[in-house]
Amino acid sequence: MIFAVAVGLLTHSADPGALRIGEEFVGASAGGVLAGLLVGALVVLIRKRLDDPLREGGLSVLTPFAAFLLADAVHASGVLAVVVAGLVLSYAGPRVIRARSRVLAYAFWDLSTFLINGGLFVLLGTQIPRAVRNITSTSPRRALLIVLVVTLVVICTRLFFVYLTSQVARLRRRRIMDPGQGPSGWRVGTVAGWSGFRGAVSLAAALAVPTMAVDGRPVIERDLIIFVTALVIVLIMLLQGTTLPVVVRWARLSGDPERVDEARHARRRAAEAGLAALPQVATEVGAQEETVHRLRAEYQRHLADLDESGGSTGEERRLERQLRLRVLAHKRREVTRLRDNREIDDLVLQELQAALDNEEIRLLGRGPNE
């Protein structure tokens, strides 16, 4: 909404007053939220009844477009609609999305994000030379001064909102925290704000500025806007990207000490819930007593492993994971050798490989940061 007002003023297509801007902002925001809730709820209902990874993957691609187009059709905020629809699906996803669809979606969106970011840098590189050549509304020296000022404003604004958000969240938690335990809140906020360099939305907004005004005259400030936006993105990435390790060391940050304990607690409670429900589920599906006994023993071994690993140090867990991964590599080589020697066919190889892949993912996590 703010972007639309700015473009309207830039192209002389609108000259709204403060009251009208406020009304349109509230209306666009409310409409965007409602559109996002509607699309998100509809997609949740569909995914409850859909169990096909490919179709669910296609639906996940169409969802943001549906939310944006619905909001745009009623002149509401399409961006806000997409965000709200995403929040709805993020909350309901663990209940309605199956494991196969979730694994496929993670792989697809990781690759898509990588390609989009790569395309963004290519687009950024092609826009800067053209914008430099076509600046006519001001001098190059003044344009560079504008870049420096905007960069400083962006960094300071981001840090301010990170500090403000962290303080509000701490007050809402209403939890007494030991000030001597771990780094202080403002140090963590500094790292969070310093690591937030982005540029995709800003560059898209700059490129969306029209080339012609409503009276047919060219918008001469467009190239200045693209030039400033592109250089601010590059400058922030160079400044914050190269100094982020120094800022992290200054803040004395370490890994989340509660994450491992929380994960172990969740695994234990999940295993206990499975054991408690096992007799009833076995009766419902008509499982044999031997099968039930074998599954109960497996879950009890899992609980015992969790109890034993609870007293292990981080180094011991790392060595155990490395040991399991090395043994897993030998299993993988043996299965491949059996296929090469024609002792098993490719279908058997794929089946065993999928099981080994699942075990490796369990050990490594979904990504390098886990």
C-alpha cells in the first residue's frame, strides 16, 4: 500500500491526503489478512484429503499466487495475503501434510530458493551498469551520497526494530532470565540485525516503478531509484557479510544450549505416547501379538538410547554420529556392489537406498545448520 502511494505520487497519478491514505492502508491490510486466511483455510481443507506428494507440491506452488491474486482482485495487499496464508499453513502443516510430501517440498523449495537468489544476483548485476549510464535526475556524486545515507538508515532502522521486537517478546514471555547466563539481549539483537541483509523485495519494488507517468512523460527518477536500491543491496551485503563473523565473536554467541535437551525431551515424550497407544492401536488394526511385542521392544530400546545419550557430552554424541555415518557408508557401498555384481536389481537398490537415505538424514538433519 505504501509502495502504491509512493508510485502514485511519483507518476502524478494520485495526490491523496493523509486521511485517504490511512483509510486505504487499513482497508488494504484488512483485505489482505482476510484473503490470506481464506486461501490458507481452503488449502488446509484440500490437503487434509490429499495424499499425493506431486499434487501437494503443485498446490504449494499455486497457494501464494492464489492468495496474491485474490487480494489484488479486491484491491487489497497481496503481499500481506501471501504472508498470512503462509502462517496458516505453517501452523496447520504438521497436522495435514504427510511425510513424503514434506520431504519433497523441502527439497523443492530449497532448490527454488537457491535458484531465485542466484537469479537475483544476475539481475542485480545487469541493472547497475544501465542505471549508472541513465541517471539524469541528479549528479553521480549526489547519487552516491544518497546511497550512503540510505544504507545507514536501513541498517539503523533494522537494528532498532530488532531491539524493539526482542524487548517486546521478552516482556510477553514474563519469564525471569538470569542476566549472567549467556550473552546479553542487546548483543544477540545486534547479531540478528547485522545478519539480516536482504534485497530481493527491494529490488523487485524498484524495478516495478513504471517508466512513464500518466501524462506520457518519462519518470526520470526511476533509474536513480534502481541505482540507489542496487548499490545499497551490494553495499550492505559487502559490509555486513564480511564483518558478520567479527560481530558474532564480539557477541560471544554459541549454540542454543536448550535445543538438544528440548529435542531429546520431545523424542522421549513421543516414544512414550506411542508405547501408551500401542495396545489400543494393535487391537484396532488386528495386529499379531508377536508384531506388537517386537514394536514395543523397539520403542523401549529407543527410550533407553535417549536416556543413555542424555548423559553424553556433545563431543561423545558427535563421535557416535560420525561412527554411525561411517558404518552407513560401508553399508551403502556393499549394496551398490551387490547391484554391480547383478545380485540385486535396480529396484531393490532404490528401495534399500531410500532406507539408508532416511537414516542418514536422521543423523545429519535436514540442512547444514541442523
